[in-house]
Amino acid sequence: MNLKDKDKTYIAPTYNRFPVEIVSGKGSLVYDETGKRYIDLTSGIGVTSFGVADDVWQQAVISQITKVQHMSNLYYTEPCVELAELLCEKSGMGKVFFSNSGAEANECAIKVARKYQAEHKGPDCFTIVTLKNSFHGRTLTTLAATGQEHYHELFQPLTPGFAHAEPENMEELQAVCKETNAAAVMIEIIQGEGGVVPLSEAYLKAVQAFVKENDLLLIVDEVQTGNGRTGEMYAYMNYGLKPDIVSTAKGLGGGLPLGATLLSKKVQDTLGFGDHGSTFGGNPVSCAAAVSIVKRIDEALLKEVREKSAWVFEQFTGAEGVAEVSGMGLMIGIKPEKKTAADVISACIEKGVLCLSAKDKVRLLPALNIPWEVLKEAVEVIKGEL
Ligand SMILES: *Cc1c(COP(=O)(O)O)cnc(C)c1O
């Protein structure tokens, strides 16, 4: 059996894979089993922040893996402490809880919000209000948080205590929060899986003011938008927001599984001994990898992300075959005018460029350090296929 047939035979069919097998790569270039070269504008859905097999990341992983690959959280290890300190310095948050994925980072955020409000506002204050068209993960609780009905249908009953409001509609958000005696509002700054849909600055600021006035917690899901992706360390920083809890994952470990829930000083001591835990959370290899990533997300890199972003927006805005360009930083959605996103992506694969989709858009999530000449080559290819 060849690899594709074996995959069909032995792997649960939850992924509609593209007909490409990737065997190796370097930076923003990856190669299939025949040696064909592809420019990677997906970075594993925003995971390989500095590309594939990045030297600095690799050295950090190798160095740690030859010392100790795992210890239980019952003992101290240096990489997770160093990473937590770095994340707090870069975000102004107080403490960090480590897990292994975006969904888990959100689960922790939800647990913190529930316990905090149970202690402050009483046991009836538990509902988390999220937005329609949001995406917060695949576990039963984060599915309940996800504001898209079609993800819910086959998996009832989901965890209770979630409600959804239309984005950009403050009146509806206020009404839903009031009706449900909400504990927290949870948002993505840019709805990624929902089609690279940014929330407006006016709406975000109104949400911040509303939660503050009503003593609700603000949870920002930065699983996709975090760690330099939008041209700031975290996307909420583009608007000067002050979230109480921030969840992140994808690009944090640069390709190893790692989730982090950043807790503001207000909620940092909500969870105590035994309230939460994770066997693999804060794994020293994942954390050493993440330290090598986070240390390099400095002002120079963020400036480069913003410059490349501005150039890509310029290239596609008003270009032939383009209906709309959305997003921020190197998280960009392109809505084709006539073709479907799937058709554009298939044509680009033929030409050696890998892109993602999000709803009706072609979604680009290249490595933060994609070289200019590689980016330019890829954009020319996409323009030719729109
Ligand atoms: C990908 C994603 C998640 C889920 O992350 P996993 O690591 O797949 O669990 C949650 N929220 C957002 C905004 C995401 O983009």
C-alpha cells in the first residue's frame, strides 16, 4: 500500500487532506516525496513561527532533549519558568498556566473565569458569552464556546453555560450578558477560522468598557493571533485592550505542542493547588522551543511583519479577481471574486505554493520571517490563479 492508501485505511477520516506528502523543508520552503518544492504560506496553521527546521529552534530543542525530555510538574524545571517570565514581561500579565493546545488553553481560561466569578459574584454567575462565527476549539466545552451551530449539531449535549452574541452589535452583547448573568466575555480579535474577520476597534473598545463597568472578565483567545502573528506580540495590543485572561498556543512552541493561559494580576491566584493540572503541560522541550521563539519576537521582527503585511495588502487590494482582503499582520484572508477559495488553493498547489482556506477566503499564515523574495514569488503565483 502506498502512504495515501495506508492513511485512508488506518487514520480516522476527520481531515480532508490535500494530495501532497511533505517530507522535509527549511524555513518557508518544503519538499514532497518527489523533491518538488513548495513555498509554505500555511506554517502548519500558524504554528512554525520561524518556518520549518529553523536552526535556532532546532538547537533549543536538541539541547533540551539531550538533558531531560519530561519531568512531572511535581518538580521544578528551568525552561517553563523562563518561558513564563518572558511571557509575563512581554504581556504585562501576572502568571501563566501551561497546557498542550489551544483548546486546553481555553479550557483553563474558562475554569479561571468560573471560579473567579463564583467567588466574587456567586455560584449563579458562570456563563461565558462568546461571539457568533467564533472558533475556540474542539473539546466539548470549547465547542460549546464556539459560536457556530454546524460544529455543535452531532455532539449534543455540550457543556452548559455558554451563550453567543452577534459580533459588532453591542446592544445584543449587553442583552445576552444581562440575561445570562454572565461571568466573562470571550473573543478573538480576528476571527480566524470564521474567515479572517477582524473586529472593529470601536467594537473592541466598547466591549472593554462594558466588561469593566459591569465587572465581567475579558478573555481574549489569541491561539491563532498571538505570538507576533498580527505585528504585535498579542493582537489585543494593537488596540490597547486590558484582558483579564489571554489564551494562546499555535505559534508559541514553533512546532511543538504547547498552550499557555496568561492570567492578569486580578485573576492570577484564582486557581490553587489541585484546581487544575496537565501531565504534559509545560513540557521542558516544548518550553525550551518556545523560549527560542518568544525571545526573537522583538520590535525589529514585528516591524518586518507589519511591513510585509502592508505590502501583501497593497498587492491584493483591488487586484484582478479579488473581492476583498482582510486580516492583520501575516494573518491575511483573500476573497476571490469569481473562483472558489478551494479552486485557487488547488491551482496554487500545482504551481508550488501552499495556502489555507477560511470560509470563502484563501488564508495566508506564512512564517513570521518569510524572506521577501520568497513572499514575492508566492504572491505572484496566487495573483495568477485568482
Ligand atoms: C486553532 C484555534 C483553537 C484550537 O486550538 P487547538 O490547538 O487545535 O486545540 C482555538 N482558538 C482559536 C482562535 C484557534 O484558531
